[in-house]
Amino acid sequence: MPSVPFFLKALRLPLLAMLATATLAGCGFQLRGTSPVPASLQPLAVDCPDSLPGRFCQSVRDQLRLGGIDLQDASSADYVLRLRSYQQDRRASAITAQAAAAEYILRHQVTMELLTADRIPLIATTDLTTSETYRYDETNVLAKQREEEELRQQLGDRLAQQVLFRLAPMSQERIDAAIAEYETSQNQADAP
């Protein structure tokens, strides 16, 4: 009879793990950084020039791979995600009585568009922006510089997530509708 309690104890941990997994899956839980990128956008090329921060470009690529997207170069991809004009801005948002900055706003912006291999726009040129405010302390400059650098990295990761969320609604039906609309507008423009 001692094997029954041992057997139940041995099953307890796997059963709890399965129960936790089922509960999280049922409530719509999703790991942070992953996005429901549709399979219809495969294969996809990411056109992210060297003028953009390498960490941002890598974050977009990593998150797309996590979403199950097959990334290829532009010559063999069916769709191209173009990223341009990455801008970083830092402005004082609050001033102390001594006219020194007490708070800063960090703002990052990037321009994105999604095209077919034939250069048909599926998502028109769109600016994405994210920002964060942090307090500045003149007596602790090194720590505040580290905090600012961490915030800059977080803002880049947030922009990468925004890019993926813009891609999420691109089902095959939406892609087909956008292509048909583009072709109709081109035919009307070519008509005498």
C-alpha cells in the first residue's frame, strides 16, 4: 500500500503544472513580448537600415521570430516591413526653484510601413511614438544616467512591440482586400 501515496505524490506536481497551464491559456494569458502575428505575413523581410539603433532592429526581429514569422531577405520575401526615421528626444518637463531640470521626458519615434513584394502598401506610412518621464537628481548623476539608458532601451523595446501590434490584424482577407483596393485605385487613375 505504500506505493499508492508515493504514486499520488509523484503525480501531484505534473497535475498542478497542467492545471496552471490550462488556467493561464484559458484566460488569454500571453508572454510579454510576444504578439499574435498572423501567419499570412510569411515570409517577411525587415528593412531596418543601419541609421536606426541596432538594438531596436534586433528587438523587432526577435519578437517576430517569437511570433513564428519566417524572416527572409527582401529578394525572397512576400512582404517587407520598412522601418525608418528613428528619433529620440529628451526634454525637461519640470524645473526646480533653482532653474535646474527636475524631470525629463524621453520620447522615441519610428516610422513604419508594410508593403507586398510588388510595393503595394498594406499598412501606409505610420509614425509610432512612446514616451516615459523620469525624475532627475543632480546629486546622483551616475545613477540617473544609468536609469536614463535603461529607459531608452525599454522605449525601444516598446516601439518594437507597437510595430508587432500594428501587424497583428493583417489576416489574409485584409491583405487581399488591400491589394484589390490598390489595384482598383490604380485602374481608375490609368483610365482616360
